[in-house]
Amino acid sequence: SISTSTSTSTSTSSPPLSPKPAQLGSPVLSSVAAVAVTSAVASAATSPAPPDDDEEPPDEFICPLSLEVMDRPVKCADGNIYEEAEIRRWLEVSKTSPMSGDTLTELHLTPARELHRRIQEWKKKGL
């Protein structure tokens, strides 16, 4: 005869201090979040304030890695635009897209001049 146990065991161990990437979903996005937090802390003192405290920058002005308004936007082979320093830092440790996790076959970065121009105009409005 097969016996089944109905007793429950209780564990006295505490839950992990931080979620594991699997608990957050995509390990790539977890890496992006880690880079964003690190970058935000490192650049907090040097990031320019938005032109007007009430005016939020358009989403396209925000780097998906640093979560800050970009100063030098560049287009990566994955089709996304990042702050140049942030994507270069990312590419030093990973040859994958920070957004999709796909391997990048081309590591060339192209200045996003039109976006740079619009960001500069937006910043000037706050002066």
C-alpha cells in the first residue's frame, strides 16, 4: 500500500533579502535594473535637473539603462537608443541587447542627432 504524508513542515529560515532574477521575470531585465540602480547612484550628483520641476521629460528622452535624461543619445544595433556612456558600460561586460537579451552582431553606436537636438531644446526651455 502507498502511504501519503499529510504533515506540513515549517521552515524557520527567513526569505531571501532580495528577489532572485527568476522571481522578477527576465534575467536580462534584472541586469538592466541592476545597471540602472548602479548608474543612478553614480550619476545622481552630476545629472542635470529637468527644466521645470512640474514638467516631466518625454519618455523618449530617458535612457532605459540609467533612467535619466540623456545627454549623448546613441542608437545601438538592437534599434534602441541609450545614453552613450551607459551603453558603452553595458557592452564592456555583455555583448547582448540590454532590452531583449539577444546577441548583438554589430557593436557600432550611431549618434541620435535629432533626438539630441530635441533634448537640448527641452532643456533650454527651463532656463
